Amino acid sequence: MKTVAQRSHYLAGRALLVFFLSVVSVQSVQSQELKKVRMGYPAFSLTFLTFFVAKDAGIFKKHGLDVDLVQLAGAVQTSALVSGEIDYLTGITGPLVAAARGLPFKGIMVTHDRTLFWLIGAPDIRRTEDLIGKTVAVDRLATLQDIVARDLIKRKGVNPDLVTYIQTGSVSNSVQSLSQGSVAAAVLSLPHNVTMVQKGYREVASGPEFNLRSASGGIATTEAKLKKDPAGVKTVIRAVFEAMDFNRREKVWMVNYIANKWKVPAKVAEDSYKAWLNGFTADGKIPIKELQDIYDQAFAAKLIPTPVPAAQVMDYSLTDEVFREKK
């Protein structure tokens, strides 16, 4: 016959076992319930910071999403979306051009409506005129960086056709080309522009200087996904909105995150965060008319192969629904 002490020990051990099994069971169920999502992003840049934070701060997981962020460049992005290898793209310039050419894509949300690009020149580039006859690096030709580079140079009073543009494949490669003296200037995003200026390179022009607007970051997906899984799409949008709220609210966390993830000093991280925060959309949208103006300018300059009917390739309906739910 068991003593009281033995029985208490037995019951305590049994309770602990039950608790352990219940935790394991809950974790297993939660793991099973997480929905796998693959999301492509074009560059390791603060432009897509919201999506990195949504994953690393557990916001996607909170909404039942197991998100795999995959870096994809150039045409690989749209081909991966067509084939179903990824579910969403966070750089929406390429998908919108592809949609205008007949591919079944839609832009559904815009996280940043400010052009967060800086034209950074070598130390001997003191004005825009110094770029005449020289080379400027962009990540890829006929993309938003290319469009912005030519627009900024033109706004500074120089004919952009007097400058040569080359593609490096990524912002990191552009930084390397500028550092090695292979190019006279490069279009950079946060925090790379801040770091290079601190090293003695010169800011020649920038999107914020002219208050340029564009769909810098956002979400694009396929028409099929919008039709087959609108609830799933809304879940992704809902998580991104929550991440945007987190971005605004948690300054200290965000600055530390930027410093650690991009391996930059705290001051660079804080300056980058402040500049980046100014580009946020309030409602996940950029007005269709403004988006149309951007693509019309790009087509007129022969930077994209076909006109982009913005009203036809953007579908804000699910974003509007989620935004109304937030209020």
C-alpha cells in the first residue's frame, strides 16, 4: 500500500506527464495547422523590411502561416510565380509589367508608396553633370531602379541619355562595383546608401529629395490564387498590416533588428529606419492615377516594352476588405 507521500509523488509525476503530453500535442497541432507559403523578394534591402520582420518577429506564424522568404532576381521572379514555385512576390514592378503583357498576375497591396532609392556617386562626383559620359549601376535594366536613375538625373538638369547604365544583378553587387571604382555612381537602397555616404561617397540625388512616389514594395500574386483562395490571401494581407503596425510602434526593436540583420552601426540603423518609415502607406495602396503616371513615364522613355494599364493589373479589393476590418 502506497504512503501519502508516495501517492502525492505519483500524482505529481502523472500530472507533469499529462502536461508535457498536452504541450507536445498542442505544438504538434499548431505545426500541422501552419499553412506553407513561399514569398519571393528581389533584394536584401530595407524596402522589403516589413516582410522580414513579419517572419522573424513571429507575426506570420501568429496568423497560422509558415512563410519561406526566397530571394529571386529578374525574370526568375515572374517565372516562379507562373509555375507556382512561389505564391507571392513582394517587388511588384516586374509582375505588373508582366501582367500588362498578358500574364495572369495582379498587384494586391502596396506597403511603400515613396521611392526609397538614392543615387550615390564616387567621392569625385560633386554634381550630376559629372556623370556625363560615365556609368551608373542599377540592379537590373528596365526595372524600377533603372526608371528612377534616369528620372533623377533628368530632374537634376542632365540628359539621362548622356549616361551609361549597367545592371549588376543586386544592390550588394552595385555597392561592390561602386567601391571598386568600376562605376561612377550607383542606385542604392537603405541602409547601403547611408553606409556609403559615411564612407565618403556622395549623395547625388534621391527619391525623397523630389518626393517621388512609386510602388516600391508590396504584394503581387496570380489571378488563380485570388479566385481559389481569397481567405488565404486575406490572411497574408492581415499579417502584413499587423507587421506594418509593429514597424511603426516598436522603434527600439526595429533599430536593433536592422543593425543586427544588416550588420551596420546603431546610428546607421536608426537613420535608415527613420528614412524607411516615411515611405509607409496608410492603407496598403497607392492611388491608381499616380501608379499609372509612373508606368506611363517608363513606357514613354522606352524602359518597359508595353504600356501598363494600372487599373487592370491592380486589384485592391481584398486589401480594402482587410483594412476595413482593422478599423
